[in-house]
Amino acid sequence: MSTVIEQPVEARLVAAAPRMPNIPATLRYDRRDPFAVRMTFPAPATLEGVEVCWTFSRELLTAGLEDPAGQGDVRVRPYGYDRTVLEFHAPEGTAIVHVRSGEIRRFLQAADELVPAGLEHLQLDLDHGLAELMRDAC
């Protein structure tokens, strides 16, 4: 069984210009980091010309489908009938993208099939993680 889910999504960048350009993005879930979701934007889609990856909780993404969620660097909220807004806040500025809610639900369903929500802690190997931390301490 695969340990990683990657799903391309079409994000619509909200900009000052009236036309919102579509940009490719990828949602990624890895059972080795079971609480996290990553959203990656390829280099051509970013102002800096380098790939940008945001990591945030699966729980935040799930909650943001129904109600505004998040207070930090990543915020998620529903927008209309079929869109979800993701806001990414950085010192350089804020990026706001719209993604079809159905694409996010499909991704979350696949993640839930891989690691059911609420059972993420069963995927963690705390002994191995502690051993890795202690390895360099001696």
C-alpha cells in the first residue's frame, strides 16, 4: 500500500487584477507525517521563481471546508457553493487562492482511507524519533 497521496489541483490566484489566473498546485499527504498536508506551487507559479511548499494540518483543511479556520500563516474558509479559499501569510506578503471544494474533499477522502482521521497518532514511531534526537546528543 502506498504511503503517500499526491493530487494535482487547479488553484485560482486572487490578485488585484480583475482576471484571476489559474495556477497548478499539488496537495500531498504522507502517512509518515500523519497530521500534515502539504500544498506545493511550482516555480513558474511563484513570484520568486522557486517552488513554494506550505505545510499545515489536515484538521485545518477539513475544518475550513465548512467554516473559517486558522489564525496563523495558513487560513482556510468556504467561498460560495463550490470553492474554498486558502490564505498563505508570509513576511513578503499574502497569497490567496481559490480551489474547488470537491477537489479538496476528494483529497481528504483519500487521506482518510490511508490514515483515518483521529487515528493519526498510531502512525507515529515515537521510539525511532526519540532515538534520532538522542543520536546526536551523545
